[in-house]
Amino acid sequence: MEAAMACNFISPLEVESLAAKSSFCSRSPILTRFPAGAISNVGYLDSTIRKGDRDSHLRNSSASRSRLPPSSAKVSKEKYVAPKHTERTGDDDANLIEEMRDLLKQRRTDEAWQVMQLLSRSGKFPDRQCTSRLVAQLSHRGVPSCLARAQQVLTNLRKNNQVDLLDSDSLGLLALASARSGAARYALNVLNLMFEMDIYPSVKVWSAVVSRLGRHVDDCLLALELFDEVCRLIEEAESQGIDVRSARPDTGAFNAALNACATLGFAAKGEDLMNSMRRCGLQPDSITFNTLIKLYAKCDQRKLLKSLPDEMVENKVMPDESTVNSLIAGYVGLGDLREAEALLRRLQDKSEQGNDSKTKSKSWWGAHLRPDVRTYTTLMKGYVQKGRRSDAMRTLLAMQMDKDPRSSPNEVSYTTAISSCVRLGLMDEATVVLQEMLKHNIPVNVITYNILLKGYCSARKLQKAHSVVKDMEEAGVALDVVSYNTLINGCIETGDNAAALDYFKKMRETGISPSAVSYTTLMKAFGRNGQPKQVHLVFEEMRNDPRMKTDAVAWNVLLDSYCRNGRVADAKRMFLQMKEDRVLPTAFTYATLVKGYALGGMLGEVLVLWKEIKERTDDEVNPLQPDEVLLNCLVDTCVRAGYFQKALEVVACMEEKGIPANKTKYKRIFIELYSNLYTGKHASQRRRDRSEEKRDAVEAFKFWLGLPNKYYSADDWKPSP
């Protein structure tokens, strides 16, 4: 409740309007990615706290596993208690400021916040020392409600053009706390504000933002742009004689940028970063090389991956367990299980060391290391991906027999073994592994149960799936959104739509927010059952859910339900609404509409769609990749409707993309429908007088099919093989 109250002072819409009025940082090109301006992401924590979404702002905090709501999660040692401060309208501003200063000295931050509110309501602000200390203390506490208050202070200061009341320490703490809470883009905006004020944050602050941005593939480019921009600004400042030593990038900052490269697979950029690190006189550490392993595996550079441990030795960096596990994971990701197995044997065989120095340089790094549970489990995952269940089970047995306690199998190991059985449909063996897991007192988590649920639902054994649910309840393991989605889909596949709806209702009753998969799965059920109205109701509920993003998948399910049930006009109306909502249609979208329009006799709309598809195919910004299903639907519809010129255009597109066309099918359709076209004895004069262009299109289509046509005589015609 307190967290929600902390965000009620300013709405996200007000923040957007404030941000739009002010120019944020004209110096930094990073800000071109945020046209809304300054601190427009203050609504991030606002919406997160209001929705109760703990994952985004507590994922990497000490409270990430707490089951408490965000407002009461124990993040800092200091217990948060909302104070009561009586408003005294007659107090002098100077007295209030002095009182606020005393409260901050006593670390009574909440009461100081109340005083700040009294001053801001009258359009007054305390001095720079008080304002900076308040923001610093609020940011330092780490509680989401306190962080939201610190962000609100900055928003109010920007509104009144008094950002200079905050010093570098308070802004740096705010950026650091925002990054750690998951609001990395907000932290990026704070950093750019500091640069606008000619404040150079310490490397600890800005590298934390780079690190946090680099953890998400959608933000990795921002991370690299921020790193390059900070380095450029530091270089400019040093050329002007400004002391920015505390802001210079260190090894940790380079590692953060390198991790973003690894996530994106930017090998060339990663090499540039390594060269820059050497020019700066910085030495790579184990994290640097472990990140390079991830990068080389992503880019399929196996030679560099294999030589990296020796390069570590040359740089006097001791390979550790993380290095070994990263190498195993890299080889598994590349599907090179032989190399992964060879590395594992090398770790197990200590007699590989030789007497000559050259042999030592090539082998000593593996002799002091032993494989642990992560090493074996990663290799097991590789076996599972290749369908080698027996090898996965043998690895599990080897882990059980290993005397080293670090190699004892854990819940991930057993879950991987269970997954290997489920993938092959061996549910009885999966149950045996589960019993073995319980026998060794290994706690069974929700992921393990979800794999079993998926196996039983895929096998259409709903009774077994229901028994797994009972086992989860008896073990005290709560079902999550994946569990419910699996059960809902299983019920739908077996035709039990009522049970699927019951699970959906139960999920909401237990306080679990449905995911996009939950909504779309339920929509599919109603669509297949001939209930497009129910599909639309679920779609609108999803659309009105602030946590959900109504993507192309949801729109496709809605359109498909309308087309399946003959409501083509409604499908066309929602298709136009889809584009108004700026959701890009996919190849499946167009294929669904082509089928629907053809069944509804709206053949002219098919030609309109084909024109749009051609334009999207040539679009450089949002190109469309037509697939075999879409193009075959178009050819089929055009042939049946007699649009032979358009059919040939689609065929040309198929040939350009290397998609084979079913000539036998189209030849059969043509002979059945148009064998006497223009040539039949009873053809009307009107048909005989068709334009020459149409005649040419028919003859060209017959030529493509291999049928006799005006381009060659029937004597030399031979059926295509």
C-alpha cells in the first residue's frame, strides 16, 4: 500500500508531458532512442508497483525470492515505517528547511520526505544540501517506494528548472539504485542528465547501467552506445584538462560492454573492445575470458574457443570452474558434443601432465580442476537436445557414483534426466527418475512438475496430469502460470474446453496473472468450438489488461476464429484495427485472411492483400517474408478465381524465394475449371472477345503448367516429368 501511495503524486501521463517540454541532452546521441525526453520512465516503477510485478525491480536484489508484496519486501536492513507528519500551514519556510536538515542528520528519511512535500506544495524547495541528501538517502534504502519518491523529487525539480539542487553523489546513487532495481532505461536517462550538467559519474555508476542494459537483448545496443559515448566524453574532458579519473572505464566496465556483444553476437565489436582494453593498460580477468567464450560460441568461432584457455594461461589468468562450465556450455550450444566430452575426460584425467614445459602449458590448466554438478548437467542437456537419452541417464548415474560431493546431482540434473524421458514419450521412466529424486531427498520444484505435466498433456493423459497437480499440492509446490497454461492447452487438445476454462478461472482466483499464452490458448479453444464471440471477449480482456501486450499472435487467433466461422466482414474490420494499433501483420495473418476472403467470395480483397504483401516484401524497415503456406494460398485462390496474371506473379515470387510450387495440383484445378476457356464450342462470343492481355495470361499460365498452348504445338508438347 505504501509503495502505491508513493507513486500517487504524479501520473505517468504528467511525466510524459513534462518530458516532452524539455530538451534532455543535446550532446548525447543515445537520447535519440528516447524521443519522449528526460525522466519519462518514472512510470516504470509506478506501473510495476501498482501491478504487483516483483520480477522487474526485485530480480537481482536480496529480496528477489521473497513472497511478500513489493512494499513490504525486506530489501534494506532498515525497517520501513510510514510516519505521520502533521501539516502546519503557518510554519515559516526557513524553519521547515531547518527541521528537514535535522531529520536527515538523524536518518529519519520518511519524516524529512513529509517536510519536503509541505515545501513543494507551496512551490518552495530546500537548499542543495537538504535536497541532495534526501534523494541520496531515499536511493540508498533500496525500497521500491523510496526509490519512487526519489524519482518524483527529480521530476519535480525538472518541472521547476531546479535540477542543480542535486549534486553528483545524489544523482549517481539514484542512477545506481534504479539500475539495480531493474529500471535500467530510467538510469540511462539519469546518466545523460548528469552529462548535460557537466557531471561525470564514477565508473562504478555508469558501468552498472551498462551491465544492466546488457542483460536484455532488446537493450544491448543501448548498452554499447552508452559505453562508447561515455568513453568519448571522458576523452574530450581529459583533452580539456578536466580531472575525470574516477570515471575512466575499468576492467569491469569493459566486461559489461563485452557481455552485450556476446548477447548480440557482435564478434568484431568484441575484438575492438579487447584492443581498447589493452590500449588503456587494463588486464583482462577471468570474467573477461568467460565472456569471450560466450561470444565465440555465439559466433561459431570454434578455433578461437578451443585456444582460449591457453590464451588465459599466457595472460596469467587462472581458468576456474566457470571457465570450464562456459566451455562445456559453448560446445553444447554449438552441438559439438565430442569436444565437450573430450574436455570432460581431460578434467577427469590428471595423468595428462607431461614433464616438458610445452606440455604443461597445454594441460596444467585442466589438472587442478574437477568437473562439478553444473559440468555434468550441461553435458546432459546436450544429450537431451540430441535425443541421446541413454547417454543422459549414464551421466546421471556417473554423478551419483562420484565420490566428490560437488558432483552430486541436484534438482537441475534430475529435471534434465526427466526431460530426456518426456521428450521421447517415456513417461513411465520419467516417473522412475522422479521417485529416485525423492529417494535422495532432492526437492522437486515447479519446473520439474511442469515438465511432467507437459509430457502427460502431450500424450493426452489428462488423468495423469490431474494426479501430478494433486502431488504438487501435497508437496506444497504452487502451480505457476506455466503449469496452468500447460493444463489449459492439454484440456483443449482433448476437447475438454470446460476444464480449460475452469483452470483459467482457478489461475485468476489464486492471484496468478494470465500470460499472453494463457489468453491466446483460451481463444484458440473458443475459436475451434465455433464461438467467435467468446474469442472476442477474451481478446478484449487481454487488450484491456495493462500487463499484456496484444501482439500479432493474439490478433491472428482472433482473425482465424472469425474466418473459420464465416464472419469475414468482422475479420476485415479487425484487420484494419490491427494496423491502426500499429501491430505488423505476419505471413500467417495474410494467409488466414486469404483463406477467409476466398471462402467468403471476397476475391477482390485477395488482390488488395497481394498488393500489400508485395509492398511489405520490398519494405526495408519492416520487411515481410512470405512463406510457403501464404504463397500457395494466393496461387490457389488466384487460379480458382481466374486471375492468371496474378497467379504468375505469385509463382515468380515463389521461384525467387526458392519455394517449390505444386504444379500437379494447379494443373488439375485448371483442367477441371478452365479446360474449355476461350476454345470451347459453346463459348459465348463475349468470352471469345476477351482482351488479348487476358488471353496471353492464360496461355502463359498453361505454358508454366506444361499444358499445350500457343507458344508451341501439341505435337512437340511433352508432359513435364
